[in-house]
Amino acid sequence: MDLTYLSIISFILITVFYYAMPSIGKLSVSLKVLSAVEEMEIFKRESNIRLAIYLAVVLLTQYIINTTFVINACGGSSISNYGNAFLITFLPWMFIFGTMLVALIMYPGFKGAFSDIVGYFFVSDKANNLLSQILMSDTVAQSAINEITDTAAKSEITRAAESIVKLVGNKAILINQITPTNFSNTWDTLKQLMKPSMYENEQLKSDLLDVAVMRENIGEALWYIYTGILIISYTSYKITSASCPPDMNKVVKKKINVVEEQTKNTANTVVNTSRNVASKASRNAKNASRNAASNAENTSQNVASNVVNTSQNVASNVVNTSQNVASTVSNVPRNVASNAERV
């Protein structure tokens, strides 16, 4: 499942469980809590503790999901992966979600953005039934107001009656003005507009308080969900777009591999160079031997040729000398005879 969908689904389930299970989740305001200051202090303290537990569960769940995604995407389980997921998860949640919580605590009226619309949609029918049981009709209410002699009380009840009249017969709209904080004052304000014995009816009063609490809880929960989805969208984007943090073990291993590769390449270069030198020397030696043999053969051939030529020249000279001697010898008698004849 996609990181964003998984984070959103888990967050919504935790939030719904927090509000739907008051026994272990968010505490529900009761009449007993509103009736005593000590009870209210205990209620606030317990509510803060449960809110802290809720936040811890949400943060832990989001951190586990984000860390798992980072490890699967980047590999390994190094401290850098956990640290990166921690920063991306906790900083936005603590800053954005924390700011929203502070704003809702300081300005509870912000809850009305959702509680007055979505919350009212869920509780309107029940609220209308309860208020119809508690409050008198407009005609009866006006008659009751006319019987009041106290000017201040009559003015206060008149304002309340005018508010009821503005509801155009839909008493459920009044629930948007009732919150756990002002419930007691609102109940007292509506006293003169209630049917006989309704003011003392603890069951209806408790039911109306539960409806007001439900409406406000729906608005608060939707603020939580809206803000949570915003934060999850941001953190998911940061995680999926961010580069993986370096793993020191992998960095060291990679460095060792690089050194080993460089050493191996250097050794291969030396071996190849030695082989090339030896091969070149061998080729040079072979070429030198071939050249020497060729030179020796050429020298021998030249010597033999010279010897043959010399022998041929000597023989030719001997033949020529012999021919000259023979010619001279043959000419001697002729010359002697010629000379004798002359004498």
C-alpha cells in the first residue's frame, strides 16, 4: 500500500477510536464534572494525560510507517535512516499539530468551523427531539413571560425567547450555541422557557449535554483529521522526494571496493606492461637474430661472389698473359728471321 494512504488510514482509525471509546480514549464531560471545581480539575488532568497518550500513539505509528518506507527504499537499517525518518516525522507533527492544539484550547470557537456544520448534521435530529421535550411552545412561552413581574428576569427571558423564535420552529439549531463550557449557564437561561419540571429532569439534562459534547467532539476530531492529513501529505512528499541518507557501512565498503579495484587495475597494468616489454624484447631479439643471420648470409654471398669474381679475373688475366707470352714467343722467330734476312 502507498505510504500516504497507509499513514492516513492508520491516523484516522486511531482518531476515531480515541473519540469513540471514552473508557480508554477521550473523556466525556458529565454533569458531575460540571457541578464541582474539584471534579473539573481531575477531569482536565485526566484528559490531558489521555491526549498525550493519543499523540504518542499517533507519532509512534507514523514514525514506524515512515521508517519502514525509508529502509525499504534506501536499504539497510543504519542510524542515518532512523534519524532521517525521525526528523521528517516528529518536527512537522510537533510544530503543526501542536499549534493546532494550542489554538483550539485558547480559542474553542474555532471548533465551530466543523461542529456547527458537520457536527450539527449528525446530532440535529436528536437535539430537536430533546429540545422539543424540554422547551415550551412559542405561545406558551410568551404567556409565561408576560406573567413575570421582575424586570431584569423578564428582559433576560425575553432575549432567550427571541432567540428561540429566530430558530423558525427548528429548535435543533439551538444546539450550536450550547457547548460543555457554557452548558450550565445556558440551561439556567432556558429555565423560564422550559416545560414544568423539566429544569429538574437530570436525565434530559444529561442527554442534552451528551449531544452538545458529541457535536463539539465531531468538530474537534475533524480538526485533528484535517490537520493530520495535511501533515501526512507533507511528510510523505518529503520522504518520497528526498535522497537516501548515506549508510556509513556501505560508504566504507564502497571505498574499500574502490581501493581494491584501483589496486587490481594497477596490478593488471603492471602485469600487462611487463608482458608488453617482454614481448617487445622478444620480438626485438628475434628481429635482431633474423637481421644478423640475413646480414651474415648476405656477407657470405658477397664474399663468395667476390671470390668467384676474383678467381674469374685472375684466370682471365692468366689466360691473357699466356696468350700474350705465346704471341710474343711466336713472334720471336719471325723477328729473328726477319732480322737475318736484313743482314
